[in-house]
Amino acid sequence: MQHLDMRQCNNLSIGTALAVEIPSTFEDSRAFVSISAYCYNEMGTTAKVSKFLNGKDKKNMFFSLRKYEVRKEYIENDWDVCDEELLNSVFITDIKSIEELENELSKYLNDYSKLDGAWKCDNPL
């Protein structure tokens, strides 16, 4: 099994979402996998992780993975995309470790090195 490299882990640790485009199952759609990190605050709701690599919330960090497809016209026209427009959507939260995240990623992606900042691959979410 592949592993996320240090740069990718560090990006997740400071709140940078990573994404990559994957082959879609429909001719008129595009598919993406995105991952991100978050933590829970004192009130038990989700919060952004600290932008500092040595932040105190790293012990309390969780990960989410989203795999989905969206019709090409939404991306080409720069339309907003909401959950109702997603096709073949999978959204997993409360992943407790990088190892568990990598295990979930392996179901959708063979080459983790292609994961980069979510804004770099037309990821609409």
C-alpha cells in the first residue's frame, strides 16, 4: 500500500485540503477524491486545525474523505455545486489516523503522489 508523503501530511496538518481528479464512470462527468483534516473544539463541534505544524490540536485531529462525480457543465460554467448534484458520492468522516485515511484512499486511488492542493485540480467542492 502507498503512503502519503511528509509534505502531504504536513499540508493536511495545517488545514490544507488535498484532492485529485480520478477517472469518472460517466462520459459527461468528472470525478474527484478530496481529503482534509479537522478537529473538535470544547463544545464538541468541528473546527479548523491550527495553521501551525506544532499546534496543540494535532492529537485531536480527524480526517475526512470525499469521493464524488459532478457533471462537466458545472465545472465548465463555474456553477456552485451542492450535495444534490453529486453523483456516486461517498463521504467518510471521523477517520482517526493517517493509516486509516490511507486505507480508505486505497479504495479509490492508486497513486497518492498526485494528491495536491484542492484548488489545483478544478475540485469544485
